[in-house]
Amino acid sequence: MATAPGHIEKRSGKRLNVSIPSRLRHSGFDQADVLICNLSFRGFRAECTEQLTRGDFVSIDLPKIGLVRARVAWCQTGHVGGMFLKATDIRRCV
């Protein structure tokens, strides 16, 4: 499974590799276009050009689910990892 360069995967759990265009919302900007690269019931990894900080709260728009609140778990240039505030049944959106 591909991850952001230099990112060390610390979490366990099944992730589904996807390529889903989406939008991310944050209080620092209205919304940003992102590409979701993988999903699990606990979070996501996405390509994102906006500046985010670990601990920021965001909402990501998941197909057939809608906006889901998450906390930024990590961010590196061009990539962000988020942890959903509530476990999310991602089977509906893929």
C-alpha cells in the first residue's frame, strides 16, 4: 500500500485503496478539492494542497454518506491523514 513519502504507518486495521475525488472543509478555508487515496472505518488518507496542522478538525465529503467530521492525524506536503470522530461504514461509499 502506498503512503506519503516518509510517513510511517502506526495504525492497524484494514484500509481500502481508492481514488475518490472529494472536498475537504476546514475553518481556515471554505473547501478544498482532494483525492482520497485510502479509507478505513476509522479514517482516510488524501492528497491535499491546503496547509493543515495535526489536530485540526475537518469535514470530508464521502460519496453516498456526505460530510464526515475528522481530526487531522498527520500531514506532510501534499498529503493528509485524518481520523474520523465516529467510526464510519465506508462500504456505502465505494
